[in-house]
Amino acid sequence: MSSGTVTELKLAEISPAPDNPRRKLGDLSELISSLGELGLLQPLVVTPRNGNYMVVCGHRRHAAAKKAKLTTVPVVVRDLDEPQRIKAMVIENCQRSDLSPIEEARAYQQLVGLGVTQRQLADDVGKGQSHISKRLSLLALPPKVLKDVDSGGITIGDAIELAKLVDHPDALATAVKRISFGWRANEAVRQQLAEIELQKKGEAEIERIKAAGIRYIASKDDYTAPKGTMYVDPDRSWDSLPMKIGAHSKLPCHAATVGRNGARRYLCTDPKSHAGDIKEAKQRATKDAAAERRRAHDKEIREATRARRAKISEILQERIPKDELIEQLVSSLIRETWQSKRKIACELLGIDADGFGQVKRSDGYGFEEKWEQALKAEAAKPGRAGAVGLALVFAATEETISKAWDGWQRHGAYFDWLAQHGYESTPAEKRELAGKAPR
């Protein structure tokens, strides 16, 4: 029997396809309930196999019908050969949104195994060839990774990235581990691919060294020469033999190694035979190293200054709480103001600083004199920080106007403020402010 019309078949004559791409049929309870009330409304698509019939499309409905204890179900019988059966089953399943990426990949693999090209497959299922290729690449991943993809522990995007490392199991394992530590998959994979390229580069360089007849010595790291050897460096670095490569290559102690970056470095296998050259190089390198450390430190300080001031600029765009603002202003004024101004501020505040002695600064640099200590103690009292700050500001002006050569004219605002608070300038002060004082 083979037709495109709907007919009834005994459920016992129909079996599910063992190679159905959709391995998990999901919750069937609602479908079973519907079948019990209304029967199977949408027929199964089946094909003759081994004297009975095999499901092509409708595996969930078939499983639900069995659980609902139906005896017959409506079907459409199609006489399909194996490629046709698998293609129909794959296309039907791949059009469902709940098919997992790994199930989808296995479905594509079934057709590829039957000789269907990726381009033909893309046309048949309505997907891009790139999509087909990426899904198929997942199947090369280790079973544990595939399991994590199915469970959602690894996203499909991450799995596609990891598939780039399938030919390098150790690199793949490292990338998976780093993803579990919070790395982005593309970064973890990119770094491993870069390591692989460096390894290839190093292996090729080793072959070139041997082909040139140079003795090769393996190196454990990029920072120290292999035991019993010394780098040959004409620039006289502190840990190297200061000798030109061409000259050293004529000696029996000449050799080479390759670092992790794939670059060749030359070695001396008998450093003792060059003791005089090494001693001279170390003496020069010691002086050069000290100067280099100073330059490097100064550069770090310049970079830190730029970063710090950029951060301060950001902070100054924020709304700073009043108490915090006053605390910082006053602390800075006390710290940065000269001793003479601190002394005047203490006088303005009526503070007797003689009870405070000279003590070492908390940072260990220099000493705090008594006026600095007294102002800090006063500012720490509730409600007094603002008064201390204002006293230091006024102390600066008071010290300035006390110097006859400086002139008073630019301090008019200071006397205006004092007038608002009840101070009346003397005739002598008014003459100074007006620039009419006798000279």
C-alpha cells in the first residue's frame, strides 16, 4: 500500500524510526489528553519497512497515541527509499524550534553520510550552507562538551568557537576550562589558536637550526638560558655573553634554542671560557640597569599622574556630599599650607598650640609641627572643620597684606566680607585699599 491519501493503520503495525534526530520527545501529557478526547487529528507519515511501517513524520504523536492506548491511527503512507526517508525525517525535525543544536547536527550528518552535499542539504532544509557547516563541526567535539551544549552549560555560540580546536585536544581542554572560569569563548579559543601557531613556528625554526648544522638545546622558559649555558647577545645584556653572533658561531661552544614565541636565540655552552668579557658586561649592565629602572619608574609615575588626574576630573563631575567636601578641603589646606599661615590660623581660632609637641608624620616622612597638630585636632571636633578651613584661607590673606610690598588693592572682597559680619575698616586700612597710603 502506497498513496498520498489518509488511511487507518493498526498502531501495532507502526514502529518509531530508531534514527530519529529528535531523541527527546518532551512532555506528552497535553497531547495524550487531547488524543483521549478527540483522537489523532493530524495523520502520521509512514513508509513500509520489513512487512510493517516506520514513522517518518510524527514521532511525538505516535508515542502519545501508544500512551493513550489508541488501537488505530490515521496515516499517509509514502514509499520512500532510505535517503528519501531520512531526508523527509530530517527536514520535518529541523523545522521545529525545540530541536537541540546537537540533534540538528546529527540529523544533517545522516544525510551527509548518504552522499548529500552540504549545498544540497542547505537548499533542502532552507538554511545557509554556513549554518549547516557550523552545525556539523559540533559533532567533532568531545562527548562531554556535546553533553554540556545539550544541557545549556555551554552555549551554541561557544561550542562553534570551540569546534575550531577539535584537532588539538589539549588546547580544546584548556579553552573549555577557561570558559568555566569566566573567559569569553572567542578569547579563550583565539589565545589557544595563537599558542598553536607559535608552537608550529617554533617547530619549524628548530628544523631550520638543525638543517644549518647548529647544535640545538631545548629551553624550558623564555627568561633563563638552559642550565650550563648563557645567551649570546652583542648588545651586552646583563645575563648574556657580549659577543657578536658571527664571531661566536665559529667557536665549538656555539648553540641555539627557540623560545615560546618561536624566535631563535643563540647560546654559549662554555661561558667560563669568556670570563673576562662577561665581567666587563656585568659591570656596564649594572650601571645601565640602574638608569633604566629610574627611567621606567619615572614613566610609571607620569602614566599614574595622568590616570589619577583623569579620575579626579570624573569625580569633580559628581555631586559630592557637603561633609565630605569640607573634610577634604580642610585636610588639604592643613597639609599644604605653610607653617607661618598655620600659626596665624591658630591665632585667629584662639587655639593655644603650645600643648602640642613635634611628632613624626604617620607616613614616616618628616615631622608635624605643633600648629599642624593643633589645627587637625580642632578640625576633628564636631562642627569645627569649616571654621578651621576658613581660618586657613583668611590666614593666607592676613599674611599677604602684612607685607608692605604686596599692596592691599586686590583684597577688597576680603574686607567687604568682614564688613558684612560687623567689622569696620580703620582709616589706615581704607587708605591702603584705595591705594592712597603715604609712601
